Amino acid sequence: MEETSSNNKRVAKNTLFLYTRTIVIMCVNLYTSRVILDVLGIKDYGVYDVVGGFITMFSVFSASLSNAITRFITFQLGSNDEKRLSLVFSTSVNIQIIISLSIVFLAELAGVWFLNNKMNIPPDRMYAANWILQFSLITFVINLISLPYNASIVAHERMKVFAYIGLLEAFLKLGIVFLLLLSPMDKLITYGFLLMLVAMIIRLIYSQYCKRQFPECRYHFVLERPLLKKMAQFAGWNFFGTSAYLFNTHGVNILSNMFFDVTVNAARGVASQAGNAVLQFVNNFSVAINPQIIKTYAENNYEACFSTVRQGAKYSYFLMLLFFIPFVIETDFILHLWLKEVPEHAVLFWQLTMLGTLVDLPGAPLTVLAQATGNIKRFYIYIGLLGCLVFPISYILFEMGYPPYSAYIAYVAVYTYLVYLRLYLMNRQIGFPIKSFLSQVIGRILPVTVISFPLPLFIHFQMEENFGRLLLVTIVSTVSIVVAVLSIGMSSQERNKVFLSIRQTINNKFRSKQ
């Protein structure tokens, strides 16, 4: 019990650091996005989104490797095997080097040809687009090589440092905005170059910190074939499963460019950036809680592990709901408040992006649990095959003449079903209890969602559009969600812990003043 309480306090403390980081980063990103869209213009912004997105397609490699590295490092921390931990780190660096060289070769061979022959880029911006392709590729490789160091910080739960470095990166990107305004050169090319420069600086800081703080992060060449094979297989199956996200986001982005034009890509870029800014708040909770899932599984403490999975699924959904309701209801006003010129389709795209994120959240901790087991082949075969359906469905819908937003509807439908598929697979693999998940997670988040909507909607339709309405909708929706969560979303045991914690905090503050 004492250990569980300590873990909960650590998760809460780490989440607080990450939330502080995200609030500042979100404010900076929203401001920089607004200025960059204004400086570049919709056409150049759309070019950057589709060309940079083409390179970002390879992020499925980095996502797979990041999951593999984080899982193996965190698992070894839970097993308290320092020698094995050092071996895992050095092996992960070797894998990164091999993958980086492969991606550079593939991107230079296929990417340049595809950009110049298949993409719908205005002829007068093709020169700049080729520069963006190169800068985006270098930036991607730099971030890829940083993954073992980032994973070490997360696995050691040094979220304070993670937050500080994230804040520095945000302010460096803020500096890009001012340099972009002063630059006499091509704005689009300058933007790509400066982003690459920031990636280099952050990469250097991460590596130096980890080398000084964590003994295992001192790289030495080592080649243990069984471990290399095990990590490569884990990353490979992870890649197969997460490749669905590649097709469903950046792949559909390219489809949209082929069937429509760069204005649709600009709208998708705005929706994606705004949605990701909000999602960062929820991801902070996930980043803080995921190591606990892996460590408790490594310790064979399955009861605590399964409980953490359920809590992660439920509370990440509730956190997202706090943003979802006011932002979806007031999307049009928020985007016009944020941007000087709102691209066509951006309002609906953002609403559907938020919905897609919301329905997928309850299944995310189940994926972390699958990674904790190390046996992910069957899990990712099913998830990958079903998840990839969004891409062909979107292609068919576009070919039949359906509008750009139809791809988002396909995404929502497929990812809603994926939650239940993950639940079924984990039940078959390790006996994860389906009934308790349905009753304690799904059975609580659905009524909370239904109860929380009416009052904010009533205010939205009764008042004229202005900042006061946005503020009131936000306050009322927050109160509605908190009341619904306390009365329905939490179990009696969870509710008692919250009230006890509040009382203890008040008593401690009262005693300190005496």
C-alpha cells in the first residue's frame, strides 16, 4: 500500500512538471503557428505541411524504435539489472545508426522523385519544396538519434529535466518567428533551416545530460546478437502496428493533396497542430503513468499493473474531455481568435481531429501493457491490419467524390473499434479482465460525457459569439465534467482518496501557518 501511494505521488509530481511544460509550450506554439501562417501565407504553409509531412511519414520508424527502447530500458530498471541496462542502451544506439542510414537512402531515392513528379506543388515553389525536403530529412535523423537519450530520461522518470528541455525548445522556436520576420531570404527555406538548427541544439543537450547523470548512457560499441534480434523484432512488430497511424495521417494528407489542393493541406496542418497542442496535456499524464505500467508488470505485480491501465484509460479520457467540450463547441471562434486567416475546412477538421483523439484514448494504456509483455507480434498484426483500413477507405471515398472531411469520419469509426480489439487481444494473451474494464472505464466515461454536454451547449446557443461566451462555456463545461466525474466517473474508493488528499493538504497548510 505504501509503495502504491509512493508511485501515485511520483506520477502526480511528474504530471505537474509536464503540465507546466505543456502550458508554456502550447502558448508558444499557438502564437508561433499564427505568425508563421501569416508570414508564409496559406500556399507556403500548405507546401511545408505536405512536404514536411512526407518526411514525417518516416516517424513511424522513430515511434516504433522509441517504444522499443523505452520498453526495454524501463523493464531493465524494474528488474534492477545495471549491466543489462547498459547493454540495452548501447544496442539501441546501434539500431538508431542503422535505421538513420536506411531512411536517408530511401528518402533521397524515392522522396525526391515523388516530390518532383507526383505531388501537387505550385511550380514557382518547387525549388523551396526541395530544400524543405532536405532540411526536414536532416531534422528527422537528428531527432531519431536522440531517442535513446529521451527514452532514458522518461524511464528514469526525470520529468523535471524533460520539462525544462522542452521549454527551452519552445523558446528557441519562438526565436525562429522573430528571425523569420527579419530574414530577407526566402521565408519557407529559412523556416526549414532554423527548425533543423534547433533540433541540433536540443539533441546536444539531451545527450550531454544523460551521459553525466546515467551511467548506462555512455555509449560503447557492443554487438550481442540475441538482444539486437529481440529489440529489432520488437521494433519491427511495433512498426507494423503503428504504421496504421502513418497511413491514416500523413498518408491521407498526401491523398488529400492528390485529390484536392494545398489549401486542404493547410487546413489539415492547422487542425493537426491545434489538436496536437491539446493532446500534449493528456500525453503528459500518459508519459508519467506508462513507466508504472511497465515496471509493475516486470515485477509480476499484475493486480497493480491492471489497475494502473484502467486508471490511465479513464483519467486520460477525462482530461481530454475538459478540452474537447469547450473547444469543439467554440471551434470557429477560437480559430478566428488564433489565426488572422482561417483556411477553409479548418473548423470541421479540428472538431473531427479532437473526436478521433478522444475515442482512441481509452485503448492507449492497453497498447503500453502489450509492450510491457514483450510479446507483441499477434497484437500488432491485428491492430496494424485493421488500423490501416482508414487509408484505403479514404482513397475510395475521395475517388467516389466525397468531401475531404470524409477521411476523418473513417478514422473515428475505425479507431473506436480498435479500443475493443485491443481489450480482446490483451484478455486472450495475459487474461486482462474485460468485464472490469467495461464497467470501470467505458461504463463511467460514457455517462460522464453525456451529462457534461447539455449546459455548455445551452449557453452556446443562447449567447452571441464573443470572448465572454467562450469563457463561460469553458467554466460551465469544466464544472459539469468535474461534478460528473466525482459523482459517476470515480469509484467510491477513488473519491474517498481524493477527498482525503484534499483534507490533508489543507491541514498541512493550516499547520504551517501556525
